[in-house]
Amino acid sequence: MDYDADLDALGLLCPLPVLKARKRLQALSAGQVLRVQADDPAAVVDIPHFCNEAGHELLATETLDGAQHYFLRKG
């Protein structure tokens, strides 16, 4: 999947992946896509919840090499 920006949150624990995603999304324009790479088990719940609460769209989730990749479209 294509994306406009990338965030490496590997090794970070809750709530850091979401906090860093929020900050990174602020720099993007509406409609742009951010890929977040995370291996925190809580991210499976936290990132979709963050998207729902903040008005962003979770386009896809993939697992590659033991890490989850989340694709978020800025609302």
C-alpha cells in the first residue's frame, strides 16, 4: 500500500506509538497516509481506537516480520 509518511514505533510501548502517530499526523495534510510500524501488543487495540476518536481512517493492517504495519489516512 502506498503511503506519504512513515513512523517507526518499533520497541515503543503504550502509549508512545499512538502519541507519536498523533504528532506525525499533525504535519500531514488531510487525506495523506501515514504508515506506523509497531510491535507493542497493545497497538492492535490502541491505534484503531485512536483513529476512531480522532477522525482518522484506518485503511489497513499488515503483519510483516513480527511487526504490525498500520496505514492511517488523516481525516
